[in-house]
Amino acid sequence: MSPAIEVTDLTKRYGDLRAVDGVSFSVEPGEVFAILGPNGAGKSTTVEILEGHRKRDGGLVSVLGIDPAKGGREYRNRVGIVLQSAGIDKELSVREVLDLYATAYTRRRPVDEVLEAVELTEKADARVRSLSGGQQRRVDLALGLIGDPELIFLDEPTTGFDPAARRRSWELVRKLTADGTTVVLTTHYLEEAEQLADRVAVMSGGRIVAEGTPEALRANADSGTVIRFALPSVNAPLSDLLDPLVGEASGRDRRIEIVTSAPTADLAHITAWAVDRGIELQGLVVESMNLEDVYLQLVGDETGDAAT
């Protein structure tokens, strides 16, 4: 089976800035592929090229076997797009918005089915302007589903959702992929990517700096374990605690975090130091690195520029 998306040596420039600099990846049918990166990394530009909303300067792009730059109506009829803001007329009711957008597609999901999927059945006849921010975000998600797409682009799909609603939306994404829909996800919620993504690409400076399953990225991280705790007020300098550590320590206020490749040795030193001084380490935890830890290790404190 051919990849749903195939990208080879993709480039995009804005003047002297290479926003996308030789990016290559593929996405298999029915896969959730997450593209992560700080502002300015090039992820939004990359996705906009895949959607057909932005022209590329170089490279090859195939989405569902079509070059999105030339796909036109045929292409747009097969993909769904959930933008960060859809710009819909907020004086319309939720049902009216979905009915209107459904006319753009030859293959449509029933409106009531979509309303149920995004938990807006009870708000079907409410004006969009009367909805909460999270509910309006669900309308955006519904617009991406109404054309029964083979592939859907989700750009920060759960912004404004409370934790319970976010987790229910994850179940919706899992159902879509179980039915064969391919998903390209961009999100700032690293837990969301870890929960949903089959594979992740981390972008920085216009390039992909890491790619693989969340498990593989964690396994390939420079250091695999995080030790976290809080200290009570300590008058003595902390050099005796921190200097002998194998791992790298950071902290704010009384919170200490150590990322280490030698957790047994570092934990033994930390606890012995505390016992010798009669200090109780508050909230002491030892855990494997999660995707957020790996992400921060890859991109650091990069904030990026205007082109994303």
C-alpha cells in the first residue's frame, strides 16, 4: 500500500529565511503522525504546504497520490482540515454551519452523526456566538469531519477543552483511525501527541531533528530517567548535593529535577545526602522520560521567529 503522504526534500524560503529546509518524511494510511516543534520551527509552513494552502519552493509532495499544489477540488474533497480558527459566521447556528460546509463535499457524513461525535447534539440549534470557547472549538472539529475525509489535518484540535473533554476527543481520533482515516496532528500538548501519535517528527530550525514512535524517541534520548523532588528550606549551599551527580540538574525555587543516565547511583547519592542532614525530600519521584522531556531535550528553550 502506498503512503498516504510522501514528502521528499521539501523547502520553503521567506527572503533569506529557510523556514523549511530539506524536510522528508512519509505517513502511512490510518496512521496518526504528529509534527511537533516550537514557534518558528517550520511545522505550520510544512502542514500548510500539505494542505495546499501554501506554495513550496522545492521538493516533492504527494498527499493521497495527489500534488496538493495542483489538486484543486478533487483533492479538497478528500481531506478535512481543522484550523486553529475556522473564521465561521458566528450568527449561524451550529447545524446551519455544518449544513453550509457540507455542500462543499460530494461525500458527506450525516450532520446528526457529526454533532454526536463532537458532543454538540444539544447545541445544534444554538448560535455559534453563544457557545463557550471549548464548544466553538468542537464546531471547528466538526467542520473537519463533515466531508468524511480520508485524511484529516488537526491543528491544535483541543485548545480550550477541559481535561475530560480533551480525553474524549482523543477517543474520537482513535475511532477515526480505526476506521482507516489518516491523521496529521500538530499540538503543543505533548501528552496529546504521546497518547495519540503512532509516530512523531520533531522540527527545529526548519529541519526534522528526530522522528520515530514516542517509545523510540524516549529510548534514543541522551538520558533516560528523571528524578524530581522538592527541598525544604536549606541554609547550606547545595554544591554537596548537585556536584557529584552524573545527571544534569535544574530547578526553580525549591523544586529540583535531574535528568540522568545513572539513576541508581544518583538516587543513592541524593537520598544519602538527605538522610545525613535529616532532610525529607518532598514529592520524590523517579520516572522514565516522557515525550515532553525528550522534546525539551531536542529543542531546548528555542522560541523561533514569525514563520512557523
